[in-house]
Amino acid sequence: MYSVQQPLVLFPQEASLVYAGRISDASGLFAELTYEQTEGGVGIETVDLRYIIYSDGDLLDPNGRRADLHLGMTFNNGPTSADVWATGGSSVGAASAFGVPNFPVASQLAKPRSPLLYDLAEKSAAVGVYAFLRDALYMELAGYVAAQPGVERISSDPVTLTSSGGVIDYVAPYWRFAYERNWDHDRRSLMVGTTGMFSKFTQPGAATRLPAASYLDVGLDAQYQMIEPSHILTLHGSWMHEQAWNTTALVGTEISNARDRLDRLSLGARYFYDRTYGALVNYVDVSGTNDVLANCGTLPACNGSPAARWLTFEAYWMARLNVQLFVHYDAFVTLDSASNAFAALPRPKVSDNDLFLAGIWLAF
């Protein structure tokens, strides 16, 4: 038999309790507690606790210019959680913690591959230090560990999740550097930056803590923003490159190659008129090494390609300051291997994975 995706109504799909603000003169917190209808429960999502070590906005350099320096610590539960730029792109598959669109789709059927750095949100914990110099240069260094050591990691990335699971081995160092320039009385800004992490994964229950695989994620991103009284335009882009080195114990049994590559490119634009009406378009392209064992499962005639391409469209209406109505559509162009939810059917169609979502966002 041949079937296609049927309409699905979820109400409410998601409800979150969010706190973002000051705890004391030197500390602040962003924390999100979310109920998801598809999961049938409540869980802690993004958490970022900040502590200011030093901040001096009145210090002058020898040329008489302000040499603002903000130095602090961050305690968070996933790479990019502490980031202040939303350049990660469409959230189909894992993306940066504050990427676009803002509405995660729990009912998404397609499962495109995603770099490991994007896939550790809410599955890891870190202590890091950050600095913001002269309102221009941002630097962050952190070390991530498994949020629950010894517990299997839930992953959309087959390479990082073997039959016995996988957790971060010891500490995964993470970095974030970005330079932002503002001009025209801060109505224009341009940011360029880099993000990266090196990690090793081990098998729970193994006699010794030997790494099952090593990963190096290196990314570049940029964002341009124009803020006018009636017009707000944001252009953003990111590229993440991942190299995976697999141990000989996995090659030939669960993974085909000793070395795998994955690349994720995201380009998008968002526009708001009169701070009331808005629209977004975002394009994502995923490519990498063909790996039949890691990507195909039991699918016949599968070449193991992780390739995926899709467009995300959104439209918004701010009915009130705390009420936003939106429509969302994901249009898939390419979905190779098991990332296509209908790949096991006799005549699988990529477009069957397309998703239309309409909803309302409320803030209190």
C-alpha cells in the first residue's frame, strides 16, 4: 500500500514557562520549562545562568575612547545556549539554541542529519567564561560534559548514536568568537564569527573509557541587521563543518567509514514592518560522506547519503505586544536515506515530509 502524510492537529502543541532577568546585581538567569503535547510531559529546556565577574563601562583608553569590558561566567545546558546572535538557521533537525524559526516543531517527521555541536542542546552541561570588549569583540570558552553521565544520548545523528548509546567522554572544549560593528547611531550592525567544539564519545558500560568516536566541529557565521522605526531587516548565514573519526570497533559493523564528513549551510532573511507584520525565509543545505551502515538502516537501494535541502517560510502578525499569530511551512527539496520518514514505502516522495503549521504565541 502507499500512503501519504495525513493532517495532524495538536492543541496546544507546546507551552513554556520562561524566566529571563536579574537575580542579583551580579547575576541573571534564562530558564525555560516546557510542556510538549507529543512528548506527554514537562521538561527543562534551555538554561543559562550568568555571573558578572567584572564590568566597567566608564573606563577610558589612552585615546579617550570608552573601553568597555564585560567579563563573566556562564553555566548552561548546551552549546550555543549562551550565544547572543541567532544565526543557526531553521530548527528542522537540531540547530543553534536560539536559531530561527522561533517555534520548534515537535511533530516534524523528517530527520535530517545535523552536526553534533547543534545536537547537544539540553543533553550536556557546561561552565564557561565570556568577555565582551568595547561593545565589539565577544569571546567565550567553555567545557561541556554529559548532563547525565552513563545515560544514553538521544540523537538524530546516527553516527554519534550507536546501538549501545554514547555520552561525552570527559570534557568537550567549546569556543565562540565574534566581532560586531555598529554604525549610523546603532541602527546598522554587522557581525562575523566562528564557533567550534572538539568532543569524544564513549560507550556506556564498556570495561574501559575508550572513545567510540572523535568529532571536530568548526563553523563560520555572519549577521547584518537594520533597525529603523518602521522597518527591521535581519540577514543571517551560518556554515558548520564536522569531521568524525570512528574507531575500528565501529567500522564495518555500524559505520562504513573510518572518517565521515558533514556540512550544514543555512541562509535566511527576516523582515518586520511597523513592528507588527513580519516574514521569514530560510534555506538549509546538508551534505556529507556517503555512509551506508550509519544512514540507511534496512532501507533497500540506499547509497548512504546524508543530503537534505529544504526551505522554511514564516509569516507573523503581532496582534498585541505579547500576542503573535504565525504560519509556518517547511518545503523539502531533498531528503536522502532514513531522514525521509517515508523512505521505506514503495514510492517515497520527499514532499510528503512537508509541514504546514499555524499557531499563536502568547507571552505573559
